[in-house]
Amino acid sequence: MKHSLMSDNISKGDLNVLVDFLSQDPQPILTNNKKVRQFEEEWGSWLGMPNNLMVNSGSSANQITFLALRQMLPEGAEVIVPPITWVSDISAVLQNGFTPVFCDINPKTLAIDEDDLLDKITRKTKVVFLTHVLGYNGLTDKILKLCEDNDLILVEDVCESHGATFKGQKVGTFGEISNFSYYYAHHMTSIEGGMVSTTDPEIYQLCRMFRSHGMLREATDDAIKQEYINEYPDLNSDFIFTEAAYNFRSTEINAVLAHNQLKRLDGNNKRRNENHYTFINNLNSERFRTDLNHEGNSNYAFTPILNEPDFALRDKTEERLNKYGIEFRRGLSGGGSQIRQPYIEKYIKNFNIKINGIYRAPNPLDYPKADHCHHFGWYIGNYPDLEESKIKHITEILNED
Ligand SMILES: Cc1ncc(COP(=O)(O)O)c(C=O)c1O
């Protein structure tokens, strides 16, 4: 039996819509244009966020978010991040002059742990950047209250959790900003693509400019434009660069695909959810964690995690998965603990942070719950058309003695 990490999420119907779009006469504009705007509106209605900006990847959504926050927060401000996340979450923080402060995870949600979060908040903390890992809702009432009480901006990374909910409300609508990815393996795809969704009109205006090289003309707020034009009367108003930014734009092709994929998203999520419960209900709970918080989840991956740290069992499990052709990734999202990655060492001297009351560089062993997932957790593909018998077969292989 072969079971790959991803199945082709792009249907014949998607391709036909794309061909129809490209065959139009006159030929359509292919760079960021009407189709991108249309999809931004559709996404806003689906998610329930007022300001939505399509970009060319989830990493770009991360980067543009922190470029915008850089305009309003002091340099070196602390951003609380989990070790279990994607590299671009940490690079967006680092590359925009902020200090990432790692916070261990809650083994039930796989996201930031609320008690550790309380310990990590200092006078310098300005942002909590929470990742909803592989479809699990990562929010709790206490996290939301800590953000509110300490005046912290909540940024949600929802790249892996489209459609997950907390208390019935979609995640990605609780924070001031949320980031999404439409990468091929995710819940829905635009080949490559991403979205920044925000409640804050000022952040939206900044992101509009920063998506296109920092160009003022991309802002839709006349007051912002006039301010710069008055301050720089010698510049051509078509070419005022308000920030040393980049090109993060999507193409129309990605938006056409995303539009068609969005129609299937809720249905696909429902089927993936049913698969998830079949998986959990058949997994041996004496060996694997089956007690995660499943409420409101929207997984595109199965997440077997060993109960106990056991390297011999880990290696045996991987041998078996390989033998049966079941593709997997160790470490859950992003290859496990980011603190163990070589790039962190390069920056470590710049971010000595408060750990148990003492300022020092992060060490993966100070984050034992994340480190456990790094060594003893996996991700295996869960796609909408997976048959029940195949899911049971995967659990049999995992449960085997
Ligand atoms: C949690 C998380 N954030 C950000 C990203 C980056 O998204 P992209 O691959 O679209 O750049 C990913 C990537 O898969 C991710 O898993």
C-alpha cells in the first residue's frame, strides 16, 4: 500500500476553469488584478474578516505582517512564538528587528501553552504570534484574556488550520491579524499563495503598500497618500516608496484557482474531519496520544505522537511506515522544534531572553513538550477521498507490535 503525504488537490474542474480563464478573448491580464480582488472578497466572507489581502505565499503573509507591525512597535520588542511552527514565522520576527521569545506548547492543542505564556510576558512583550498546528485550534480563553489584559497584539498563523474553530467561531478571526497559506499540501490550494486578514484598517493599508514594493499608490486611503505627497512634493506620486519592501503579489491564475477551490473547502474539511475521528478511534491509546483537544479541529494530517519518549519504538515505527510505503514527516509541523534548527544559532547571541526568571539563550530542552513532539510526533497525510479501510490499515501498522 502506498500512502503519500499529499494527494493532488487540484481537480480536472479546477484546470478547466483555468483553461477557460486563459482562453478568453481579449486575453485577460494575468498579474494581480480583478480576480485577486474578487477572491479577497470571497475569502473575507468565508472567514468573517473585513480586510483581506492576497499574497504569493503563507511565508509572505508572515513577512508582510511583521513589516507592518514594525511601523508601530519599538525595535527589539518581544514577540512570543512557539517552537512548533514554520521557519517563516520565526524569520518574519527576526528579519523585522523583533526578538522571538519561545514559549512551550500545550500537548492538548499543540500551540502556545497558556501558563508558560504568562511566565514569558515581560514589559517588552508586544505580540503573541500563535500557530494553530495541523488543524488543531490553539486558542484558549486564558490566552485571549492574557492578550487583552497585557495589551498584546494577537497574530494567528492559520496556514495549517483553515476552517478550525474555537467555541464555534473560525480561528483567524480572534487576533488583529491572521495569516493563511494556499500551498499545494494544505486544505485548499492556489498552487502557491497566501492571505493576510486583519481587523485593522491601518495595518491593511500598510500591507497593501508593502505587497507592492512599499509603493504609496497601492494605498486606498487618500489621507495616507496626501500626507506623503505633502511631505515629498518633489517626488512623482506614482513612485513613492514608503518602506524598503518587496514584491509579494499574487497572479490572477492563483486567484482563479483559489476561487474554485474555496467552493469545495467546507465539504473537504468535513470529510477530513470524519477521517480524523476514524484515525483517532483506531489508534492504540496506550502507545499514542489520543487525548488531544479535537473540538473544532480541521486537519489535513493525522498526528500520531508517542505517549512516552522511546527512541527504539520511534525507529521501529518509522521502519514499519517506510516498509508499507506510508509517507510521513517527523516533528509535526515545520520539522519539529525550531530551536533545534541551525539558523537559530546564528541569531542566538541577539536574543537572550527570560527563561525561568533568568536571561539566557533558548535551549530546546527548556521546552520539553515541544521537544517531545520534535522527536516522537509525526504527520501523515489526511485527504478528503481517503477510504475508511485505508485509514484503519494505517492505524494497524502504527499499532503493530
Ligand atoms: C504554520 C505555517 N506557517 C507558514 C507557512 C508558510 O506557508 P507557504 O508554504 O505558503 O509559504 C507554513 C507552510 O507550510 C506553515 O505550515
